[in-house]
Amino acid sequence: MAAHALPMHPIHLTVGLVALLLCASTPKTSLARSTATIENTSLAKSKKRKKKRKKRPSNQRTTPPPYRKPHSATPVTAPVPVTVDLQISRHTLPNGLRILLHPEPSLPSVAVTLAIHVAAASESHEQKGFANAIIQHLLSASPLDSVDVTTTGDMLLLTNLVPPAEILSTLWQQARRTSLSIDEQAFESLRLRLQGAGPVSPSRRAARLGYQGCWPYQHSAHGWTDDLQASSPAVLEQFRRLVISPSRMVISVSGRFVPSEVLQEITRIFGPFPSVDPLPAAPFKLPDQINQRVDVARSPIRTSQLFLYGWALPPAGHPDMAALQLAKSILRDRITAGLTTRSARFAKLPTQAKVKLSIEPRMGPSWMTLRVDFPSSVDMDRTRKVVDEALLDLSMVGPTAAEMYAAWQLSQFELLEALSDTSQAASILAARELLGVGAESIEQQPHKLFKANREQVRRAAQIYLTPIRRNLVERRGPPITSPPSNESTP
């Protein structure tokens, strides 16, 4: 039988023709693109398979975590707070003068503090610089050889530390200082003095940034202002009578004295002062701020450098102030036996850098500053980076148990040390009374500090010490060029 070819099935013939027609009609570019897509897909799958086979070490991270996990919430046992009992007696004269008597018979001296509510917060929009002029007038009324002068955003504190036998003369001196009027001669003397005022301090420059929108503190007038230039001795004297009145003053006496005798002398000397209705309290609120504000001064020559961070905090007596006080203790240097130990959070700072922190309680928003001074040979940006990372870690992770324990101890020690000093005790009592929190509240301060826990400190740092609420003042020298790298370029 002869061999013969098998016939092709019609379906196979149709599929073959369709495939032939498609190949003929497809452009070369589409074929190339399709081929590349298939190759890329195969390559991606191959890499994915290799990645699955490869074991990554457990401690290796490809990306940083989205947030830093806070320390364990396990409570830390705080030291037992000491009991502070100052035995303060308070009295108020008919004209509104408040008197605080804190006798300590074991001490050899006595301190007299006169606190006056006179500051920029006392001024209206047409009286910029008036309060500073009154302060300068008070300081020039009597010698300041034995007077400790402190000015804040709310008040002027004048403290004399004298032997018990000189307390009467000290009271008379303070009474004369507050009753001296402003005449033509005194007005001209003020003009000459204030026209030669020095530069504004970094803290005050930062405060002008931080208190924008909060009038009592934002202007902080300095020198001989336009409002003073447009005023007269009579106008300034009228302002002096309003702010230097018994209702805006506190006298605090601490140390070795007989309370009944001192009260009698204060009543006799200050009782005749006329009573003046107190000025209405200015409305306060935490300034609105959504971004960092900056004030930079550059120097073309090699000079000492500094940067200062300033934050507006809640007013004195606010519950968050205890946690913020502990945060300050965590960040500040410690002095033991005359040796200064830097906070562990600032261990990477250059050894030449000096860190200083302070909190100024106020009737309105309080003020906290962190200042770092260093020579021109130190890089500004690298130094700031160390501080920024320390603040960020405190606000995200919070303090460690060891830091909390040390902060409790340090805060209590500082308070007891201040109260053991006669001058500081009188000044602290007068200031707290004038701030409106009451002099007796100082006795509860250790308990308030020890009630604040790690989470409250972290939360306070996260709310108030953030970069968006920060106000930066810099004094920069010329840029520092980085040393050439020894690595060869490929």
C-alpha cells in the first residue's frame, strides 16, 4: 500500500492562520516592549525569590520606626518629700500693702524684700518704656551698695541683708525710695541714662519673638522710647503713682527679728501711703505659635558664639509647671563638691560649651530659656543638633527611671538650699505672693514635684518644648570650613 499525507484538521489550520496574521500585523516596537516587560517581570520575581531565601539579622532595620517607644510605664518610687513649715504670718494694711513675716531666731541676720508689681505688663499701648523708666528711677533714689536687685517680666525685687539692729533704717530707706517723685531734674536724668542703654539681651530678644500677640510681655520696651520722648515729668509722675502703690507691693521679712516689733514699724512707716485702686489685670493666654521664630546676629570676626531657645509656658501655679521644673532638672548640669557634671543627654556637646537653663514663673505665660555658649572654633549647627536630639528624645521617649529619681532629688535640694539662704527666702516668699499663688504654696512644692511622674514629664516636654513653639536667638561667627577628607575619590 502506498504511503500518503494525513489531512490537516480545520481547527488547526484556522489557529495557525490567525497567529500568522497577528505576527504579520504587530509592529516591531510592540514586540520589543512585550519582550522587555516579560524580562523585567521575570527579573523582579527572581529578586523576590532571592530576598525570601536571604535571612536578615534580627537586629537589622531597613527603615527607622515611625515613633520612639516610651520607656516602661512602671512607676518609679520617688523619695519621701521633706516637710517644709516656714511659720509664715501674713498681714494686710488698710491701704492694701501685704506683709509677710518669717522669723528664724537661729540666723545672725535679717533680709527685707520689697516686691513691686512694675514691669512692661503695667503699660498701655501708649506707655511703652514707662515701667522701665520707673524702675531706673527707683534704683537711683538710694544707694544700691547693699541691695540685691532682681527684675522679671512682672516685678521688681529689692532685697537688703542687714544685721537685726539695722532693720528700721532699711525700712525707712525703702519707703523713701518708693515715695520719691519725678520732677524736671529726675526726668532729664532718666532721659540721659536711658538714651545710653546697652544692647538687648538674648533672652529679651527671644521673649519678643515668643510673646507675639501677648501685649503685656511682647513689647518689653528698652531705652528711651518714642512714648517717653512724647511724655512729660507730670505724665510720668502720674504713672509712677499708679504703679508704685501699696496695693501693688509686698514686704517680706525673713531671719532674726521680733515679729510684733517689725510689724509695728512697717505699719508706722508705710501705713500713711495713700491707697490707690489696683490696675485691672491684663488678660493672659499662651501665645499662638505654629512655627519656630528666629533672630540671628552674624559677626564677620571670630567671636564667642551662643544660641538660646525660649519657650512660653503656662502661668505660675499651673499643674504642668511641676513637670516642666523636673524637665529642667533633667537637662541641667549638676554641681557636686565643686565639680560640674553635664547632663547625660548633653554628653556629646563639646567640652567648651556651657549650658544654662532657667524658668521664670509669671502671672501670665511663664518663660523658659536654654542657652549654650561656646567659642568660635565650635560648629554652631552640630552643637544645636545635639541639643535638638536631646529635647526630641525627652518629648518622645521620656526620662529614664534614674533621671526621674535624680530630678526629684535635685529639685528638692535646690528648693531647700534657696530657703536656707536668708535673702533668697525673703525674695521667694515676696515673689510668690505677688504672682498670686500665695507665699504658703512654697511649703507644698516638694509634694507637687514628687507627684509628677515620667509620663507627665514626657507629655509636658512634648506640648511646650517643641520646635514649633521654640524661639531661637543666635550669635554666629564666620562659617567653619570642614577639614579636607583623606579618602581618595574613585
